[in-house]
Amino acid sequence: MATTNPVRPDVEPLTEQDARHLLAEGLLRPCQDVGPTRVALKVGCDEKTVRKARDKDTTLRLDYSWNTLLANPRALDALAGHFGYRLAPVQAERNADLSLPCIVTRFQLELSLALEDGRLDTNELARMRPAIEALGSVVDDLRERMKMRVAG
């Protein structure tokens, strides 16, 4: 009798109530920090809509849900996590600290998160790409410095 070992465990379909609860998690912090009025401006709806979604009374429309990322870059983490996914920006932030200790620390953090479940897959590598690229730039710069020292 063959046993299967899925890459990801089976996930239950999301209900509307689940979606309300998980999306509310992403609205709590920005509403506490800057208030529902400012969050609503970023999301593109009115304050009442944000408050009702934060309080789990209603579900945000799909466009408003995605716009919550403008108020909180981690606003959809709980929703994505329900399905075993993580959201990550395609490009690193332009104002990111590029000092070597910060780059190494970020790489270590991303790697430890990626290996949390004991494996490293393509989704994890995609999430780590900004840290890998920053670390690669530092290594390239160090190589150039070493070449200059040897040549000079």
C-alpha cells in the first residue's frame, strides 16, 4: 500500500467568515497606528468600510483587500498563510539599509524562516531573492576590492 507525502498539507477552503477574520488581522495594526480614516484613504474606500472590516462585520471587496497592502505590507499574510503561502515584494525596498551587518542579518532571518519547516522550496527562494541579491552585491564588491589589492 503506497503512502503519499504531499509537498503541502491539504487545506480547507476559505469561508467568508474565515476571510473576514484573517483580513481583520491585517487591518488592526494600521488602524491603531494611523486610524481608520487614513487607512481608508490608502485602501480607496470610506472609513466606515474599513472599521466594519476591521471589526469582522463585513468582508472587503477584492480590490480593497489588495489595497490594504498600501496601508500594511503584511495585511494579507494571514490570508496567504491559510493556504500555506507567503507574500513578498518582487523588488527590495529602495531605502533598505545596505550595510553588511543588516544584509547578513536579513539573509539569516529569511533563511531561518524558509527552513522553519525543514525544507527549502522555490517559493521560499523567491521570498529570499532580495536578501540573496543584496548579499551577492556585497560579495561582488568584496571580490573587486580584493582584485584591486592584488593588482596594486
